[in-house]
Amino acid sequence: MLSRREYQYLEASEAVWDLEPTMPEADNSGSNSPSRFYGQFADCMEMYADAQTVASYLDAHQDWFGRCAQPMSVEPIGKNGYALTIGRFGSFGYDVEPKIGLELLPPEQGVYRINSIPIPDYVAPGYEVDFNSAMELVSAGSEQNSGEITRVEWQLDLTVYIYFPKFIQRLPKSMVQTTGDRLLNQIVRQVSRRLTHKVQEDFHKSLGLPLLKSKKRMRDG
């Protein structure tokens, strides 16, 4: 079983900040220490089927991951890995287009893990990402109109290191840290909501089942 932690609801705005059209060169020559941004997140999605049916769907991620990740671009890396281009985000006139390698590992004792992996022949321009996520299938009983329900509960530890250009380094560190933490929360919230909805929709469509509205909201720590 995944360890249980206390999380608060994420209250940040859903809107991603406006971005400048050009990106100053980041200084990662060694004279510049990276700024670290970290977040812990947790949420769940409900699937109206038994756990074995949900597990069979998740195991066949080659069939659904690329489709459900759209409009993010996805490139396969080996058998279980993907290079995922998140989108363009930023503030203070500095923006990045994060690209991350993710490996969807086979389940161990009922726990699915997703970890960051290197992308072949790719060097991230001024940032590093450490992504560690775990998912667990939990039976949530049944409802009269929908049958058995399985909850896919997930937790994410995400660390991002950014080598900012010199003009950003002149800003107060507290301002940069607060802005970066908030932007990280916005990105995770936006991406997770979109991906969760598409996975739920794709799963239920594959079984010919209606997708009922969920009242769950993502939480972060």
C-alpha cells in the first residue's frame, strides 16, 4: 500500500501566465547554481470497472498513452518509455518548453511507478527534471447505476532545477522561488487534469461505458 500523507487542496489559478516570445540563454556553465522547485501532489480518478479490468488497460499503455497525452507530443523510448513535450511556460520574460523522459514501469505488488529517464540525444536547455510517481488501484465498492468502482490513486514527487539567466538572478530570491513554485503547481494541475480526463474517457469508451462526472480535485503539499 502507498503511504498516506496529508495534502492541502491546490488553490492556484488554472491560467498559465503569459509568456514572452523569445527565451534568453540560460547560464549553466557552472558559475550559476540552479534554482530548485519542488512539489508533492496527490489525486485519484474513478474507473467504473473492477480492478483487474483497469489493470489490464493500464498495462497496455502503448495503446493509450500517446493518444491520451495529446496535445502534448509523445515519442516512444524503448518498450516502456516516452519523451513527452509538456508545452511552453514561464514568467519574468523567461520561458521554457519542458521535455521529459518518462518510464511507465510494470506493477510491483499492485503499485505502478513512473520515473524520469534520459532522452537519447537530447540535452535539456537550462533545466533538469526529477519525476517520481506511484499509482495504486483501490476498490471503492459499487453503485447501483454504475456497478463496481476502482479508484486509481496516485502520488507525485516532482523536482525541477532551472539555470536562470543572469537578469533573473538579480531578482530577489524569495520572489523567484515563490513564482517558480506557483508556476510548477499550475503546470502539474493543468497537465494532470487534462490527462486524467482523457484517460478516464478513453478507458470507459473502450468498454462502452458512460463517463460520470467526478467531484474530486487535485491536492498538493
